[in-house]
Amino acid sequence: MARRFFHYQKFVADYFKDLLTNHRVKLSRPDSFNDPWDCRLRFLNPRNRAESKRVVEWFVEMHRKHYPQVSEEERSKLAAPLKADPTKQFAALRKMETGMYDEICRRYRVYCLTERPCSALMWSHYAEGHTGICLEFDAENLPFGAATQVVYRSQYPAYDAVTVGYEPLVDKSEDWAYEREWRLIAEERSYALSPDSAKTDNDFLAVPPGALKSVIIGCLASPERRNEIRALMEGLSSSAVLRQAETAKETYQVSVTP
């Protein structure tokens, strides 16, 4: 487990003030990500009768959970075509993939973190072309201590519909491995199902005072932006350290001072 996590972002004065005064960060909906596979499910098709029976039983249980008002007799009638025709099971799984992705986007919020504060690519992609900021957080305390490390894969995985859990939220293509990403996953309170998860309210997650350890300014940030960030931190009595990203003189690398 890393001792520090970093989050690259554009500098938006209102969000930055909110972080310093209300101690909260803004998480993202999965459907806002720039990876078209991110958080999307692909289910395995049943390969034999036993697996087919198991999937149909799961469909019936999900229907019972979401439509308790339907009689068991009617539910059995709805399940009969799935039992009789594997192609109808496959079609139902494809429909379920779409429905569950929509549910993931309604229910979950994600804060993308990394172990790396000096990635030139990440400064370029996520911090407005090196003009934004990178936030440093203490990784040893909640909620950051509950972050999950992303698994990078060479093949797009297919999941068992009956047992799939959080895996779609943390599985990504190995093309993204340079990010060395961790994800803090929360549930939007109005859609939450777990009593134990971190909760967001309108996408915002409360973090402990003092969790923010430093604010790193991008190497291409204007003098005016640097002064604005410094003035906000001083005016709001932030305990975080202000740091500056710089380009190396003889290599294609970014360094951070102090």
C-alpha cells in the first residue's frame, strides 16, 4: 500500500476553495471516463446445462428481488423461455450488461488516484496540459486507506454474472498501466445499498481535515494562477504544503520541489 496518493486535476477555483474550507473532494461518475471499456461489464455465456441452470436461477432471483409484487407463478412463466432456449439466455445477458452498467453509473462514484506525482503524460492528460494541479493525500487513513489498486489486463475480461463484484470498477486495459492507478470507490447516498461503503452527496465525498498533504502546481501554470493558488491557501489557512512541478534540464522528466 502506498503511503501517499496523488490526484491530477484542472484548477477550478470554486472546487479548490471547497476542498480547503469544507474538506471534501468531487468524485466522478463512471460514464464520464475517457476509456470506452471502463466499468463496463461483459458476461460469460453458459457453456453447459449446469451453468445454464445456474444463470436462469440467478435471473429468477434478481427478478424476485426487483419485482417482489410479481407472483411466483408469473415469474416461472417468464423464466420458461430462458430455460428452453440458450439464445434467449444470451440475449438476456446482453440486456443485463447494459442495465447493470447504467446501475453502476447511478450508484458508484470514483476518485482516481496514483502513486506518481511526476508523470508527464498524466500532467498533460488530467491537469489541463501541465497548467492544473496535483493533490497529495495521506493514504494511510480513511477514506484513502480503502482505495483499491487497479488491475491491468491484456484481454478484456468476461465475468460470471452470478458472482461478479467490484471487478469491473477496477479492471482496465494494460495500455493504462503507466498510470499505476488506485481507485477510491464510494456510493452516491441516494442510491447506496451497502451500509459500510463511503458515501458521496451530489458527487462530493468528505475527507478528514489534514488528509490533504500538499498541492503541486503544474510547470506551465501562469504566474497569475500560481499567485491565486498561494493566496487561497494562505487566506484559508491550509496546512498543506505548496509545491511546484518543474521540467528537468537535460531529460524528458518532471520533478517536484520542494
